[in-house]
Amino acid sequence: MKLINCLDCGKLMIPKFKEELCLECEHVQKQMESAIKSYIYHNPRATRMDVYMETGISLRIIDRLSNARN
């Protein structure tokens, strides 16, 4: 049995497949992803700094979500 730490909160967990986040952080991430999508939908020319300034979501998380989509 392999144990890893959640990338966001550091909580110890047993991963399923390629999970990197615990269930709580995954839920929060989905909410952040929704906020980012909504902001970009209404502001299609927004930069990552605009998204950070308007949503308050850290650049590290914005980059991680962006890289996960590519």
C-alpha cells in the first residue's frame, strides 16, 4: 500500500489511480476551477495575473489547473 501527501494540504492519503489531492482539496479545486472558467468566460482576454487578482486563487493553483488541461 502506497501513501502520499496531498499536494495542497499535505494530508497523508492512499491514492486511487493518479490522484494528487485528498477528497476535501479536490472538492475545493473543482470550485476554484469553476470560478476560473466563469471569470475567463466573461473576460476572454484575461491574463493569468488578471485571474489571480480578481478571483484570489493563487498563481500556483492557476498554473497547475492550466497544465492539467493541456
